[in-house]
Amino acid sequence: MTAPKTGLGLSGSLLAAAALLAGGHAHAHITLPPGGAAAGSDYEAAFRVGHACKGATATTGVDVRLPKGFTLSEAVPRKSWKLDVQKSGDGEVRWTADGPASALPAAERAEFIVRGKLTATPGPLWFKVLQTCDTGSADWAQVPAAAGDKPDFPAARLDVLPPGVAAVDVKDAWVRQTVPGQSGTGLFMKLTAPSGARLVGASTPAAGIAEVHEMKMEGDTMKMRELPKGLELPPRQTVELKSGGYHMMLMDLKQPMRKGESIPMTLKFQDAKGATSELQLTVPVGAPAAAKDDGHMHMSMPMPPR
């Protein structure tokens, strides 16, 4: 739903080894957090390793080949792993477990982090990552030839975003449908900001007012209040706007919210330096199959002053 929708040299034998795995590859893509990053910004690239290679029990090495458009400033060490950094060419960073005891078990997840400066030119950057395991290896290095392609071993993608476009990923957004005469409703979603952000506002032609609210118990009473400073989105943590917690209130509705329809929505964010950005969404009315809708009409509850 987000918009817009981008020394230690590796030998050809490693690429061939990865290709041998393609017939039954594990769903173990090494990825960067969704949401992208602003062009020209300082960026902390946290590569997520969730599984070992096919048929292996542990990851023993992670080798990131840096693309043009990312200038390395720092690679973050891991305890009991050797760190090698090569800055010639585009740059390459390798972490190698000291031994079996420090290898990453297949069932565990971890982040391998590099920090650097992004290009000022918007568009996708592809980080190629070689994962070495106690048995075999997987080279996550394939770049899709066209939109919609799904390579067996995709490189980790980072969308470098134009100025003003929020580096925030939105999932499972929906608006609760209304009944005749109802003047307000709730909007729910999951937000993830790779570099951190604050949701400070929203607007839609479907409502006169859109505000970030919080539901919480105070004594024996459930109360709802606006968050005047917005909602903090910590780096790489998913924050869910849901019934009974944080959510977006749409008030002074200009039209009924009918299940199966959708409304345009603009979310407004602010980063740690105070720079503002926006994200344009089209949000469906009605809870998706995976969402739990308790049916509460939060607008019917009083909103006491702070």
C-alpha cells in the first residue's frame, strides 16, 4: 500500500552453488525492513536473517556487497563473529561466526547492520547478500528483470524515496463501515518506519476531521483521547492501530462508509530532525479476513480533555 513503489571477492563457484539450491529454495530471503528511506539520508541497513540455507542447521557467514548509491560509514560488529570490511570498489562487509557455538541457529532471527549515506537519486537499490551455512550456501543476488518477477534468490531491495514521501510501510489498513446517521468511524492499520518517524496527522475528503487517538483504561473506565503530539514509530518496530488501542478517528463524515468501497487517505509524518513527509493510500472499507473487529463504535465514547 505504500507509495511510491526500489577484497572479499565472491567466486563464480559460489554463484553456482546458490543456483543448485534454486530447485527447492527455502523461503529464507535476507531482507531489509519495508518502507524505504529518504534520498540523500543517513541510513541504517539492518539485514534480517530468518532461516539457515536449505538443509542446514545454522548460518555461519553473511556477506553484503554494497551497491553504488550507498556509501558505507560503519559496519556494526556482532559478538563472537569476525567482521571484515572492504571499502575498495563499491564496498563489501562480511560477518563470520567464530565457530559452531556462535553460529546463528536456523530457528533464530537476527539483524546484521551497516550504516551509510544514500544517493540523492530516488529509485531501488539492490544489496546482494551471500549467506554461508554449516551445509552449503545461498547467494541472495538476483535482481528482478521486470515488475512482477519473483526470483528464487532475490537481492535485498531498498526503495530510495523522493523528498516528501514518507519512509513508512503500511499494511492491513481498513476503515470500519458505518450505519445510517453515523458521523464517525475508526481507521486501523500496521505501520513500520525503518528509520523511525512520528505519525502526526491525516486527512481525507471523506471526513472533516482525522485524528490519531488512544483508547486506554483509567480506573474502571475506558477513555479515548487524541494524541496531540502524534504517535511515535520506533525504528524497525511495527506499531498497530487497532480497536481498543491506538487508532485513527474519522469524524464529520462526508459520506457513508460502505463495505466493499474505499476512500483516499493522506498520512502525515515527521522524522527526528523535524522534516515532514506524506504517504498517499487508498483504504478499503470493511475488516479484512485476518483482522479482528469487535464492532465497538469508539465515536460514541466521550473524549475528555487532557
